[in-house]
Amino acid sequence: MLYQVLKYLLLGPLLRLVFRPRIEGLGHVPEEGGALIASNHLSFADHFVMPAIVPRRVTFLAKAEYFTGPGLKGRLTAAFFRGVGQIPVDRSGGRASQAALSSGLAVLRKGRLLGIYPEGTRSHDGRLYKGRTGVAAMALTAGVPVVPCAMIGTFEAQPTGRRLPRAMRITIRFGAPLDFSRYAGLADERTALRAVTDEIMYAILTLSGQEYVDTYAGEAKAEAQARALGRRGHGGGKGHGGGKGPAR
């Protein structure tokens, strides 16, 4: 009930007013059945803008920190994220990663849409980073198509660290569903998972036009923070190199 109220009466209309989204390729999103929507991740606003314009309900796997904050603010934040269809995920790896996979598969097996950010975290500089293979594992295990999605302009509207977004027009672009049935039975093969993930990232790159960096976003963010600390202490520092796209 809360999801419908937020989407159609409160949050949805507000987001359309603030961002005036230009929507391309929405017909690529299946009208029924389980499917993954794999998107780039540029802004906190991404969690809400794309689900607001997709006619079907989209469930996202969100970091557990959104659900475990202290005090009244923490409880309200957790209630809000649950209300908009988010599932808490522990990103510490190991058994936590398996639990995230199981949560995602449960959504897909119910014939629902699951949203996922293959990069694993927001891009700190607007570039597209190497995808983690969880998206491939879910697609192959559940046997569902993957719809690539590109958020364009949300980084400029609300970059990391900005509390309130700027009012500006953004674009949400969906690509044709990717069919990975040729990899059936290979959900435990690392080579297959890497190949599928890279194909998904290439499709997102084609839609978004971002610069691609063949490094995980979390690692690149940590390196950038270390360089910033080094500059404060010693001065200088060089940027991180980019690339043309994922290996295919």
C-alpha cells in the first residue's frame, strides 16, 4: 500500500516535476514475468527515479546501512526504503553475498522485476566501472532476461555528497532485453559469469555514453580518497586511467 501511495501520489509526481525525465525504450521492459533491470549508478536519486517511471513494481537490492540507522531517523529511513520496495543487502562478501543472491532470486522466481546496480556502488566521478558478477549469477540461475538501463544526468543533478538534487531534466534509457540462455547450466562457472557481466556492462555503456574504467567502483573510490588525503599531506597526485569498454 505504501509503495502505491509513494509512487502514484507523493514521490512519483514530485520526481517527475523536479527531473522532467525523458524516457526512451520503456517498451523493452517486459510487461510480465521475472526480469532483471541492470542500471548504471550515478546518484542517490537513481533508487527512486527509475522505479517511479516503470509501470510495474521494481524491487531493488539496497545496502543494509539504509535499514540499520539509529534513532527515529534510522527507523523512518528503514520504513521508507521498505515502502519503496527495497531489500536490505549486506555487502561484506562471503555468506552475505550468497544471502543477497538468494534474496534476488526469490524476487525473480515470483515473476517480478528486480533492479540491480552491477557496479555495486555509486560512481564517485560519473564514469562507468567494472561490473560485479552477481547480476550474471542471478540471470543464469533464474533463467531471466536482463534489461540494460542508463541513467543520464542524475550525477549532475545529485552527485555524491549533495543532499538535495538540482531541478534539471534527466534521461532514462532502456535497451533491448539480453538473452543469456546459451549459458544455461553455467551459473557456477567464473568464466561464464564474467562474460555475461561484461556483456551487460557493454550494453549499459552503449546506452549511457560514459567513459569506462576497468576497475571496481569501490576500489577506485578508495584510491581517490587515498590520493585526496595524500594531496592534503604532501601535495600532488595523479588521476586514474580509463578505457574504451569492458573486455568482450
